[in-house]
Amino acid sequence: MRFADIIGNRKVVQALSSMADSGRVAHAMLFYENDGCGALALALAYVQYLNCANPSGGDSCGECPSCRQMSKLIHPDVHFVFPVNKGPKTSDDKPTSESYMAHWRELALANPYFLESDLQKALGIESRSGLIAVAEAKSIITKLSLTSVADGYKAVIFYLPEKMNQETANRLLKMVEEPPEKTLFLFVTHAPEKVLQTIFSRCQSVRVLPMSREEVVGTLVEKLAISPKEAEAKAVLSGGSVGNAMSMIGDQEDYNRYMDLFSDLMNAVVSRNLAAALECGEMMSSLDSREKQKEFCTFATDCIRKIFMTRQNLHNIAGILPQEQEFYGRVASKCSDAFCTKSVSNIEKVVSMIDRNVNSKILFCDLVNRMYLSV
């Protein structure tokens, strides 16, 4: 992955390139993105540039042995850590990232803008929450204690450090704070507020911004060979995330199901039909897995944002499909700004409780009741 391959975020690319050129390389960095906006691609391009034998023009050459290894994600001095759990694709009793490394490489090489849900599908753990456990810390400490193979930078790229437990963070803390020479820790997060403070406070933070609609459209047309009109429709809904846009093209069935469920819920709430609203709560709790429940919560949050934007007469940037404009206009006219704010806050609490394995029927029943009372 070269800087030239990065979509958007040219200021971040320029900053990373300048850091490398000046030799003032931060030993720990936290890339904060919205899911699927390219922080992982930036981290990969940055490490490749640092280890390139023949960099020129502010980018790696793409041809030296180090670049060729990075292009296949097999560089011996670059290690990857991501949330895992037991699943059918490994026989390890206590799986680590190494247990799933082949699946990780396959996914990241095919699409470095993948979503968190895409990773879970690739690892076969859709019905379970991934975790970065203490075994990962032991493995990383062992790997980093060895001399680098290529005499360049050693790097560990953590995908979703917010999934790291306290014990893991404690094991890694001293090495993150005082790493061996030419050793980097790069963290890619979707929720910096959930990253343990002991890790967060030792990192230089980099905000990876969502892409423009034009950048998303161009990427979809180039990579998926779809029509500009179809790409435009997906870009409107993507929130600046190439990962989201690609996922919608592959999972139109999920989008339709979530939209039907959300519209039934809002129609019941604004018409003051509590029984129908509670029935929608039952349907939410019966989604296939906890990860699907969280996906729906993310979808619902975006829909409520569209309701709020409609109320503010910001139709041009709301990202609403033509066939859905009547629904959003009608619902927006019957609820308040306070309803939108309260509902988003309540949905975020539900996601937090799902991660803590709270009974989903109780969570969604309470959520529906709160939305009914606040409309």
C-alpha cells in the first residue's frame, strides 16, 4: 500500500510523509476513523514508506523487497493484532490474531477499507464479540524482543484497540511507553473514547476524515465497475466511508430489512401505537446475533440523523434516497429535535449494554419505550 493508493485525506498523508522524512517519528500513534474510512490503509502505507529502501517524491517505491513484502502483508517486522474469539475457522482453545492471520491477510488485501462486521464474517465469529486478550500481549512482547529481520522499523498495527481488556493493556503499557529503538505502535480505532486511557494518553492522535461524495463515487466506479448513477446512490448513504458503500452493494438485503424495521418502528412511535412499537422491539432483539443488533443500532442512529437534518431543512446533505424522502419528511414533521438527541443517546447506551451481554429483549423493550415517551 503506497500513499498514492490512499483515497482522500491528503493532509494526513502529507503529515505522515513529513514525519518520516524529518526522522521525527512518533513511537505510538492512534488513527481515529469512522468505520471503513481508510485508517488501516494509511497505517499500512506509512509503515511501507518508513521501511522502503528507495523512497522518492514523498512515497515508497513499491518495488524494493520491503515494499513487495508489505504489498502481501508478509513483512517479517510488521505484526497485526485484532479482536478474535473462538470460531469454526480455528481449533485453538485460546485463539490469538496469529490463529486467523491467513483470513486477515485475505480480507485486508482484497479491501483495506473493510468494516468491523466484514472482519467478523471473515473470521467466522459473527455471533460473538471479538476481544484482544492478554495472550496477544505476551505474543507481541516476544516478537518485539527479537532483532528486526530487515534492519528497519518494527511495527505493530492494532485494529480496534478499544477491544483490548485491562490486563492486556497493563502488559503492553511499558513497551508502548518506552519501546525498543525503531519500534512503532499504530492503533486504528472507531471509538477513541473507549480506548483505555493508559494507552490513549501515550499516543499521538490522528483524525482520519470521511471522504467526499465524489471520492467515494470514483472509488466505487473504479474498483467495482458499477455505473456512476448506482455509485452516487450508495455514496449518498455511505457517510464518507468507502467500506460502508461497498458493504451496501454486497448487502442490499440487510439494508432493506433494517429500513423496513426502522420505518415500522417510527411509524408506530409517531402514531402513538405502543403495542406495534413493542413488537418492533421484539424483532430487534430477535436479529441473528449481537453483532447484527449492533449493526441495526448503527443504522438506526444514521436514520435519526437524517430525521434531524430534515427538520433543519438541510436536505442537500442529509443523504436521503428519493424513494425515502416522503417517509423522512412525514416523521420529521411529527417529532422534535429533542427526540432525535435523546434517541441517539439511548441507542448508544444500548450498544454499550450489548457489549456487556445484557439481555437484548430487556434492552430493546426499554429503548422502544423511551422513544415512545420522548417523541
